Amino acid sequence: MEQVSAGLLWDLFKHIRSWLSNLDRAGQERKKQSVQALRQVITASRETSVYIREIRDRGRRDHEVERHLSVLWTNLGFALEDLGIKKLAKRCQIKGKHWADPTRYDEDFIRNADISLDSMEKLSVEMLHRIYR
């Protein structure tokens, strides 16, 4: 059996330590990205809530704001999908489509999709708590 030199063992050890360190950093970066995306869902929920209040107060819709909300929710869906947060990503995609065309889905579908702002914000907060544990 061949003997492994001390230098080779040391190089192997350094490589493994470096690899583990990079793996940990990648995990930390993914955690950071997840936190950022979940916080953006909460922010989008609140921005959308303000717009809904504006509709109630003024009695009129603003297509430019709705375009913005559609893009905002759709982009959040993509970001969450990339991070593997699929349940919330799907809800964001539906929310984005709904703002793009409010007649696209019937009321039963919307209710069953559970895309209320409160529900989506609550889910995001719960996921943030899990990340911080």
C-alpha cells in the first residue's frame, strides 16, 4: 500500500476545509436571498393593500398601478421559484396574473388559491421565523 505524504494530506485537508467554507457561504447567501424575497412579499402585500384602499376611497382604478403590481408580484414569483419556495411562488404568480387581468379567474378559483394579502403575508412571516431559528 502506498504511503501518502504529509504535504499531500495537508493539501487535501486545506481543499476540504475550503470546500466546506464555500458550501457554508453558499448556504448563508441562499438564506440571505430567501429572507430578502420574503420581506419583498410583505412589502408588496402592503403596497397592494394601500392601492386597494385607494380604490375604495376614490372609487376608480389605475391601470398603471395595476401594471406595476402585476409585474411586482410576477417577479416575486420568479425569485421565490428560483429559491425553491414553490408554494408561495405559485401564489405570487397567480396574484400577478390577477392584477394583469382581474377577470382571468373566477371567484372560486381566487378563494381556493388562497392569495389574500393577509394569507400571503402571514405565510411569509412564518417562513422568516423558520429561517431565523
